[in-house]
Amino acid sequence: MIKKALLFFAVIAALNASSQNTLNVQLNKANYEIGDSIIFSCTQPELIKDSNVAATLNVWIENIISHKKWFYRYPMLKGMAAGQLIISDLLSNGDYAMNFVVQRSFFSIDGKVADYSRRDGELNYIMFNKDGSSFTGSVIPAPDGVFRVPGLLFENEASFVFTPSKKNTVNELDIEIVTQLDSTFSPYATATKLIHLGEGKISNAVAADYHFSYDYFYTQAILPKVIVKTKKKTEPDEPGETVTANGYVFDGLKSKDIANSTTIYQFLQARIPGLMVSPNGKGGYIVTWRRERVSVFQDRFRVTTDTYINTQDIAKIRVYMSPSGRGSISVTMKKGSERLPESKGNHRFEISGYTPAGIVWR
């Protein structure tokens, strides 16, 4: 009888553990063509039961052959999340792994105010969204200056400006922040779906060999463990223009050449041999080097050449050129006091939120 009872409780415990780690993922299909949309939905049983818990669904995609990776994230409300990725013609045909990783935390900002005292009172903040909307709020820091702004939901990037409740002529707040979604975490539940682009389908050998590893993604992929998109103004460690073994570096903090240019592509075309820039008829540009399309990144996030980048807000441009003919442009934007020279502290931040609906997977 005792053995049967122990076996019963062991089965119940195993079922509970399995339920907590279960992530149900549905795709509209497994084989796709360029221009198709990948439509997915995910449910997590335990989070559905606990409707007060808000979580985040990370979608990490990997090309199984080249190991190139893409990162997206979506809000998970009441244990459910859904999204759509439109397949770009810039992607190569082949086998891909879509890894779905649940993070049991919602978007929040953790920060600390330097030299804070109780008499400073509450901290006000304004969130400016890319669509022009804004949101205001306030928070009271702990005696040591630590604070949290919880429950934020926004897409793409937003600007956050913190101000003291006691109005001063100059905002001298000195703040450091991190966001939970960009810090390392223990996955609450994971699931992997393999898909194929182009003719054919996933082979049995590929399906059997692929195994998702959270640690591998964080040690091998370019994924920041924390995101603190502001810093105090320091002297640039490079001159206005530097030629390196891998390409070029242009510093917008020391030289005004970037800020005085109409576009970054106009600026670069005049300085990089072989870089070709032409209008694409949509308000953007076609940028190639040795007849290959050039990839563009803004603050580590890939953007299209249609994306407007204000040259006056650029801190640094790095251009990498590989012998194979592929090139990439990495743009770092000015942060905090670099953008606002009249400020004496850190209180303005550019923060990345959730992936917008119907984004193009490039």
C-alpha cells in the first residue's frame, strides 16, 4: 500500500512538473516561401491558470547551417501570446529553428538615483513612443535611491526622461538603469519548431540533431545581458575618422562632419570606396558594396535603409567590410548628456520594448 501511495504521488509530481514546463506552440504551417507570413500562437497552461501573471515570450530564430540568429519578443498575457513574421527576400532558403522561450517577467525598469535622499521626494518620468504618444508617471525611490517602474507595454523603442519632483533650473539627476527583459534569466518554459524556407522540407536528420540550448544562445549570440542606453559624456577613444583592418570608424562626438550631412549614406558614400547608394523610390536607399546589399544596425538592432536616422544624433558609425564582399554599417546614437550638452546628469534613456505586430523578418 505504501509503495502504491508513493508511486501515486510521484506520478502527480511528475505531471505537475511537466505542466509547468509545457509550452504549446502552433504554427500556420512548416514549409514557407519568400513573402509568406509565419503566424504563431503560444499558450502556457500554468500561466493561464494564474491570470494575474504577465510574462514575456522570446522568439529566437536560428539558421541551422550558418547559425545566424534573430531575436524577437512579445507580451504574454494570461498565458497566451501570438505574433506574425513576414519573410523577407533577403533570407536564404534552408532550415531554421524557431525557439520559443518564456520569461516569467513583464517589462519593467530597475534603476538607482545617485546621491538620493528622502527630501528629494518622488521621481517623475515621461515615456515618449515612436508613434508620438506619451505617458507620464511617478515613483518613490527607496532610501538608497533604488526604484522600479513596473508594467510597461510598448513596441519598438521609447524614450524615457526622468525629472525630479522639485523643479530645478537644470535637471541634474544621475541615474543608472537596467531592464529585466535584457538581463539573463531562467527560462520558465521552452519549445522549438523547425521550419523550412523554399522547396523541400526539413529532413529527419536535421530534426533529430537540433537541440536548443539557452546557455549557447547567450554565450555565442550577440545578445546584451543588460541594456543601459545612456552614459556620461566622456572623451572619445577614437578620432573623427579611423581606418581599421576591418573597415572604418567615424566619431560624431569629436567631428561635426556626420551631423552636417543630410543622410548617413551620403556621408559614407563620399568616404568609402566602392560603396554605392541610390534612392529606392520609397524614401529610402539601396546600399551595396561589391554588388552585395549592406546590413544596417542602429544601437545593435537591425534596421532597413528606409529607416530615418538623424545624423545630428549619431555618436559613432562603424563600417565593416569582409573579403567576401559583405558589409555592415553599425550606428551608435548619442545618449543622455551626449545629446543634451546642457545637462549635468543621466536622466534620458532610449529603451527597446516589444516586437511590433507584422514585422518583416530580414
